[in-house]
Amino acid sequence: MADPKGFLTHDRELPARRPVDVRIQDWREVYEAFPAQKLNKQAARCMDCGIPFCHNGCPLGNLIPEWNDLVYRHDWREAIERLHATNNFPEFTGRLCPAPCEAACVLGINADPVAIKRVEVEIVDRAFAEGWVRPHPAAVKTGKRVAVVGSGPAGLAAAQQLTRAGHDVVVFERADAPGGLLRYGIPEFKMEKRHIDRRLEQMRAEGTEFRVNVNVGVDITAAELRAQFDAVVLAGGATQWRDLPVAGRSLQGVHQAMEYLPPANKALADSPINARGKHVVVIGGGDTGADCIGTAIRQGAASVTQLEIMPKPPASRAGSQPWPTFPTLFKMESAHEELEEGGGARVYAVSTTEFVGDEAGNVVAIRLVDVEGPETGFRPIPGSERELPADLVTLSMGFVGPEKGLLLEELGVSFDARGNVARDKTYMTDVEGVFSAGDMGRGQSLIVWAIAEGRAAASGVDRFLTGETALPYPILPTARPLV
């Protein structure tokens, strides 16, 4: 363990965010550097809890107390080895994961939990800076070929594991660069794309092949895919978005978040869907909504308002969400901080009833009403109807499952009750040799779940192709160990 009294002598501390008026002028990550001596103190807060519930909180089973202790002892080289033992991409999770591990930290029962995410990201960033992250090509090739459809975190994790197991892996991506939502859904100010590119360099050096601008099911048929590869991993995500079918939905200026964010991530301030000088309304209070807020502010929006149908979450755990469960809490993300300093607002317990347009068919306002809920089914409150100016609206209300396109239709896979691609305990669908991982099989979830599922699916594919596997198999609540 680290310092036995560290949790008594050191308070939780995180790196400061750059001043709002400075950071909204660029697209770089919002956090300032965190000195090594401060990180050492944060690692020292990891207590001798006996049973590390953080392991259970993390779907990857990250060896958190071990690498906290190694950082405290300044053994950074071994720390990255222990971190990589369970997580292919800690530079992604350390920046983007909401940290269920911290919610399960024993210290968090009656104090601030250990700053696990910060220790994680500092370990991997130092490892890259020191040149410790190197390719690990397979010593022996199997001669088997695997296609991975989708290059988000699940697809990348599956591809890296299978390549290291000796298979010839080709990752197909319909966008012009690999990364999935990591590249074009997550704004630069949350994670700079150089972190993706340097990991892709490692994967290419290991032997993973990437084919971009390929829409599988259209540019290459399912039959061709099956003929060319011994196994297929479906990791295309849950990209079918939830819509808002109210009057005026077809007006110009009303866009899904994933119609707005990808071009914004490609062109930044020069995006074709631009918030400059406009009154922006973001419908949806989750992480995607926050991404839209930060993007609109950097594009120069005249005003930004975020709407959420749920009531405002509590600042501390509710009795119905006891430790070590992952609670729903009020969050102040960097984009929310920018919103409030710019005079914008987050409005809770409201429902949009209509989009109002002008004679040219452009949205100019939205009509909304206060609601009671969710226990009452979000019942409208009479007399609370009002209008809000809106020149640009983004719908950030989550996703309802994978796109039901030609690929899934031609493969003939089945779907579960929620509309996700069904699979068994080995992550294989009911079509032999076709596997499903990440949001495509699980439904919309966290990046840490996607990586865990990609690793688990790789284990199933490896056993299917060779009869056995040495790949680690995360024991997830939706699956059981292979036998």
C-alpha cells in the first residue's frame, strides 16, 4: 500500500482548469499541468481498505491500489505495466470515463475518494513521454484473419488484443480516420486527438491494419466480409439516436448532436453548422449535451441554454443510491462552468412541446413547459408554458441502439429485447464466427465498458479460432467466464 496515513494528511486535489476567458478562445484541453509531487500525495491517499471496492466499480478490473502504491514509490515504469495489464487505453479512460471506480472507493464512504482518474492519466502520459509505450507484435502468427467493424474504443480494444494474439486484424471505419466517437464525437477540449493518433501508431506497428472510408454493408458486402475473414467483430456502436417528434422538428436549424459535433470536431470554428452569433438551445443534460455547450461557446454563440427533462440531481448521494453504487449527482463539467460564466443557464424539469419557425422555415424559438416527474410520467404543469429564443437547437438525448442497416440485415444476426445485437457468453452472435462488442451489443454505455467488452470479445474470438486463449477475460455483469 501507499502511505498508511496519506488519506488522513492529504486532501483530494485535482489540476486546475485554465481560466474560462482564456480556454474558450482555443480548442485545447482545459486542464493545466499537475505537478508530480502533488500527484504523489494523491496516490498516497489510497488507504489500506482491505477489500478494494474500486476493482468492482471498474468494469476493467483495473489494479488501482497497485499502481497508486507504485506512483507513491516513484516506480512509474512498473505503474504503466500494471495499468496496461487491464486497460489498453488509459489515456482515453483517464480523460473521458466518469469514474465509477471513484464512486466505489472505500475512502468515499465518509470523505472525498482517491483521485483515481488523475493518477491514471498521469501514469500513461508520463509513459508516452518517456518512450515506454512501445509496440508489442505477436511472436507467432496464427494465419487467421479477423475483421473488426468500427474503430471506437470497443473495436480498437478488440483489434489490439487479437493482433497481439497473432491474428491478422483489419479494422474497418466508415469515417475518414479511425477513432469513432473518440475522434469526431468527443470535442478537442475534452481530449486532444493526438492521444488517439499516438496509440494508433503503436497499433499499426504491431500489425493492425486500418481501412477508412469503408461503409461495411455497402462498400463491402456481408458475404464478402465472411468470405475474406475467419471471424468478424461488430463494434459499430449504438449510433441510432433518440429523436424528439414534436411540431416543427423539420425546421432548419434543429439538428441531432451527432450531426453537429462531428463536423465541428473536423473544422472547429469553421464548421458548416455553426453557432456563431446564434441563440443555441441544447436539449439533453448528459455528457453529449455538455459537449455541444462547449463547442457552441467556442464557436461564438450569442447565448447557450441547456434543457433537461429530469429534475436537478442532488449534490450528494441519495439514500436510494448508497455506496458503492454509481450515483446520479449534480456535475459541474468544464462546459457548464463556461456556460454559467457566460450568462447561460441549465434548466431542469422542462419538456419541449414545439419548435417555432419563421416564414423561411428556420427555427427561431422553442416552446417548453415545466413538468413533474419522473414518477408522474413527466406531467405538464399548467400555466408554465413559455417560449425561448433559438436559432440553433441540438438534440442530445442519447441513443437507442445500433443502426439496422444492410450489414446487420445481410449477416442475419438477432436482436435482444432492447434492440441491441444479441450475443452469448462468448460474445458470439447466433451467426457462427460473428461477434458483437461494445455499445452495439450492450447499448449506449461508458467508454470503460466499451474497452472491457472489446477485450472480452477478443478472448471469445481467439478461443473460437484456436480452441484456447491466453487473452484476459474481464468478468462483466452481462457475461460469465469462458469454460
